[in-house]
Amino acid sequence: MVEEQQNNPLHGLKLETLITELVECYDWKILYAALKLECFNLNPSIEGCLKFLKKTEWAREKVENFYLYRYKRMPKAVGDQFDLKPRERGFAAGIVPRKPMELTFESIARMHAQAAENFQANRNASGPRGSGRPQSNRKNSGYDNRAGAGQSSNSYRRDGDRSSKPSRAVSSDPSNPWGK
């Protein structure tokens, strides 16, 4: 029996094609500003990026998340999908990518500032380190795909339980998977 392929823009997409599409749309400087990966800054080339991203899984996942949620503007991952790697995620049938998000240095700076503010607010809410409360062991890259700019993205309970969902309400309208 043939297994149905998941609805994911990354399915079957080569890393070289992904990088080429991003560079053609945004250019090297915008990608560096958004992702803070030196392969987009120091002597940027497709070959250099490929070499780095093939060796560095966390960076590759960061670029793939950017591709899914900023370039293809797919709905944010929630629940069990959030814990999966970007290439393993699936989207409901009928959901198609939208136009790439327009990015400027100013909009990227605002997104980074909001992410830092959210991180600090959540850090302060969870109490000082060593206070006996468990801390999340998830790395914060300064770029969070679970919420758009200007929205809190780390709304987990203090005990680290991931069953608590982000505070943004998801639309119950099946024709509007983006919740807007």
C-alpha cells in the first residue's frame, strides 16, 4: 500500500534549492540579519552554506523553520508537530504556501527585540535560577517559529510541561488554518 505523502513544502526539497530560493528572494544580508548564521555573512556562497548546514543540524533546522514559516508562511506548528523536526512536520490537506514575508532590516530588528523581550519576561516569570523551579532545557536562538512578531511565544507553565499551548488562540474555522 502506498503511504500518503505529508503536506510539507520541505518534502523532497534539496537543501541547495532551499538556499537558492531564499537568497533569490531576500539576499545574503537579510538572511544573515534574520538568522544570524555566519555562513550568510562571511564570503557567502551556496556551496559554503551547503557545507556548513549539512554538518550542523541545529543550523539546518533553523534555516528550514525560516523557510517554512517566513518564506512559505505555513501555519505555526502546535502540539505534537512542534516537537518534530521541520522536514517531519505535516500540514492539513489543502493548506498551501502563501507569498513570502517581506523582510527589511527594521522589521527583523523589531522581531529580534520582541523575541528578546518575550524571553526575558518568561525568564523573569519562571523565577531566578537555583530557586528550586525546573528550568526549560530548550535553547533559545532568538528566533521563535511558534508565534509571529509581537506575540508571546513561550507561554509554558513553570513546571516545564509542554502540554500548555501558546496563548494565541487558533481559529476554529477549518478554512482558516492560520488563526487570523
